[in-house]
Amino acid sequence: MEWIYDVNLGSVALRLILAVLFGGVVGLERGTNKHQAGLRTHILVCLGATLAMMTNAYIFENLAPNADPARLGAQVISGIGFLGAGLILVTSRNKVKGLTTAAGLWASACIGLALGIGFYAGALIAGTLVFVVLALLPKLEVYFYNRSRVMEIYAEVDSMANMREFLHLIRKNSITIIETHINKADTVNGEGYSLNMSIRIPKKLNHIEIIELLSTFPGVFLVEELE
């Protein structure tokens, strides 16, 4: 089995096939959940990283023994940042999206690098753990998230007078305001004010009850929790 650790036709084929497999497993989870980077993107990233690392190993073994065997791999890590940056979006409501997908894409590249250099055990364990994190941990994350006493709220109010009343009523209901950002904006009902705030809620109320309570305040068009 020593041939799988050398750079030969058989090991090259094996590593590239494994890159498609591992990249596909991660990408399939992202794609089925309608994220920006899906099956094909993750496969191509993992495949490209594997090829880059094998090319570096080939150069080191056959053409330039004094060359840095990790140089191309380092460039892959740097280059994946451009793809990751394109996946991370900040919406008009200051909600950040795409961080987990960008991290998964970066992890796929690292798995590809491990496969390219013949570190099969590391790639197998890492690939399994990445899939577990992406596929199974969200349920655990939601469990703790829904029991958190801190909430990020986005609201739209029709006037500054009602905005002040809105904040007053929040405090009156034993809700602690940690941080607020108020901006004049085009709301769902025309011109008004948008509010992003962090609050700490009392133990007697859950997240759904808080949203329902805030939605009843005068002049409020929209209230939603930001993830």
C-alpha cells in the first residue's frame, strides 16, 4: 500500500476521486439547505486544492528538491479568501449571512490539501467532522439559541415619537436594552425609522412571546429576531 503515498498515476487518481467525494459530501449539505456555495463549488475547491498540493509535491520530488513543498498550499489558503469574501453578505438589516458556508469552503480546501499530500487519515477525520458540524450541530445550536436571554431585534417604527415610546415600553416590561442603532429608512409602510438592538429578556418570557409583545406597541410596522 506504499504506492498511495507516492506521486504516481494510481495515487493521483485516488486522491482526486477522494477530493470529489469529500468536497461533494460537504457541498451536498450546503446545497440542499439552499446556501450560496453548493455541491459543485465545494467539489471544485477541494479538487483544485488537491491538485495544487500534488503539483507542489511533484515539483519538490522531481524538479526542484530545494523548493518549498508548502508554497502552493499556502497560496490556496490565501486564494480561498476571495471566494469566502464573496459568500459573506451583510443585509440592509445588518444581518450577516454566509459565514458558515465560507468556513465550510475553507475547510474543503484544507481537506483537499491534506489529500494532495497523502495525509489520508487527517482528511478522512476532518471531512467526517466537518459534515457532522454542518449537518447535525445546527439543531443543537437552535436549542441553545432559543434559550438564550439575549436577543438581536430588528424593528421598523413610523415616527421618532413612537420610537421613543417603543423604547420606553421595552424598559417598562423588564427588558434590558444592551445596545441600539436607529436609522431613518424606507420601511415596509413607507418612510420611518429602523432599529437594530440587543436586549436581555426576563426568564418568564421566551423569544416568541417577546416578538409578539413588541409587535403590539403603537406605530410598529415590523419586529423580527435576527439570527
